[in-house]
Amino acid sequence: MATVALVIGAILCSVAVILGFQGRTFLGRPLGGDFVEFYTIGKILNNYAPARIYDLGLAVSLQHSTLPSMPDTQMLVFGQAPFIASLFRPLALLPYAWAYVAWLVFSAGLYIAGLALLFRTVRLNAEDRKTGFLLALSSTPFLFETWIGGQMSVVVFFIWVLFFWCLEDDRRVVAGLGAGFVLALCLFKPTLVALPVLMLVIGRRWRVLGGFAAGAAAMAWLSIATVGADGCRAWFAALAMNGNRVGQSGEAWHLAKYVDILAFSHLLFANWPELADLAAIAVAIVAVSWLGLAWWRSDGLAPDRSLWAATLCCTLVVNPYAPIYDAILLVAAVALVASHRQGLAAWILLLYLLPWITQSFAEFLHLQLMTAALAGFGMWALEKAGNSSVSHFKPRREESTMTGPLQPRATGRFQVRSRGLP
């Protein structure tokens, strides 16, 4: 199934690129999907006052002049932090079609590198790595929504993988500070780090939080250096505008592309928007409270990988804005619980197959199956974290010689039970 999906994706992408070089659409879609939004931002940085990257009128005008096949009524709003915009300056020096091809190569390479680092971090065996690569590369959120769709969720994915790798470092202080600094790189999408940072506070992970604070300060300085104070103020205005748009109930075809609880509720209670908001808030409060209690009970120790997996799932569910392409974070969540063999195969099958049908199902039946699957998998991971009595994130020198389960050793307060990966 994975091989067939990869072949289909490669054929569709190739046809779209060939037609795009001729200025034609493929299946009614212009070349690059959302990539024109980021390409345009690079052009503004190269040719205009940097602060104007949030000038919607200029951005939309450049989008349509760059991609004439783009529908007249379509506009893409750049809402990421200013510091990430510099990533697209070199791409904007190329003609649009070639820039998109370069982005395809870059994003695929970054994703594959992230997968390799992730599987090494969680110590998957060779057979599981092969399966993991096939499933992750052929999954709908990556292959069609992120890669062909021209999105940048691969950058978020790689940052999170680098964060988990830093937590595995032998040097505890350096690992905590470095992991926190790396996590701050994800602040270009602040909604994807807000909940994890809150959990770090509840869990009293002060070293990681110290590194995050230093990284946040560095990202703030980089943003000011990129677009100036006026550009940063324009970013906050863009965030406020996007927040107002997110809070409004939209058409089913549009909401079907989101997996967060707010979109789920507005789909389910399409005729009662007030009830939808209340339901989303209630679910978010329960989910965050349940997750926060697990972090609090971890007693300041490095959390189990299963707890991080649950945190990633909860981040997507309670997020006010979680498009389906951001669901590639599920790949990291699944890898983190790879040692829990019982029941995992069924979850992997469900999470792999559902994205193929979930948007059509949501659009016509007003039920986003992917949101329910995310919530269910997060609860399953949280239950596994509750059954664990030691973190998998431990110094490598303690795990490198593991060949099987170790006997419990007394610590004076509780017993630590280590589990070797199969």
C-alpha cells in the first residue's frame, strides 16, 4: 500500500510540475498549492521594505502576478513569525516553477533526515525503520498535503525531532538547555508550542524552560533584525486577524481540512455555532487538565516518551488551528511509543488509513474522523505513560548496553523499571 501511494504521489507531482512549467493547472489546481504564499514572502524581502511581508494587499497582488492560474478569489495569508521568512529569500531568486521544484527537493530531504534521526533516537531496529520510512513517506498528511501541497510542516517536524534527540544527550544540563533552545525555533508557529511549554511549566522542567526562554529571546532578536519593529507589530496584527477568522464557523469543505477540536465542533454542530464553541472549550479544558495532571505526577523527572506522544496528540486536538498537514507530527508520536507493541499495530493502521477518507467524510457527513483518532491515540499513549515508571529519555550510556529488561533497583523513594526496546 505504501509503495503504491508513493508511486501515485510521484506521478501526480511530476504531471503537475510539467503542466506548471507550461502555465497550466492540474485537476484545476495551480502549481505548488500553498507554496506561492511563501515564494511571495521571499520576493517581498528581496525587493520591498521587509516590514511589508504582512501587507496583505501587496502579498495577494504578487501571488496572482506570480501564478496567473491562481483563482481570482483566492488569497493566502502569511501568519508565521518574521524570522522564518528569510528561509524563502534564496528560493524567490528563482522563477516560480523552478523554486517549487527546489522546495520539493529541500522538503523531502529535510523530512527524510528527520525520520532517520527520529528512528535512531528511539532505537528502532532495521525492520521497523524500513516500515517506518514507507509509512511516513506515503502518509497522506505528508505526501499530498505537505509535500505536493507546498507547505512547510516538515520544518516543524524536523525541529521536534531535533528536540527529542537533544533530550537523549548524555549531558543532562546541556541536553535540557539545548532541547529548550531548539523547541523555541518552532515559535514561527506559536500555536504548536504553547501547550508543550505549558506542560513543561506544570512538570517543572526548569532547564528546558531556561533553554526555551533563551531561544525565544534569540528568535525575537532575529525577527526584529529581519523586519524591524514595525514588521513585528504587523505580525501581531496578522495573528489577531487570523484568530478572528479561526473563531468563525466556515463552509464544510474548508473546515474539512482541519483536525482541531474547534473545526470538529463547528462541523458537527454546523447550525449551532455557540454550542460548537462551548463544546470545543469543554473538551479542551478536560484534555489539558488530564494531560497536565500526568505531567505534574511525573515529579520533575524527565517524562516518558509516551507522555510526549500524548502531548503531541493533544497539541493538535486542542489547537485553535491545526490543518491536516500539521498532522505529520503524528509520525513522531507513533515512533515515541514504538516499544509498546500491544495494540500499536491497530493504531498505526487506523492513523495511516483514515487520512485518505477523512476530508470527504468530514465535508459530506460533518464528522472529522481524524480528530477522534488523534484524541483516542493520545489517550492510549497517556495510559501507557501512566503505566510506566521510568523515562525512556535517559543518558545514552545507561541504555547503550541494554539487551533486555533490567531488574528493578531501589532508589529510596520508588523503584525504577527499565525496559529494553524489542
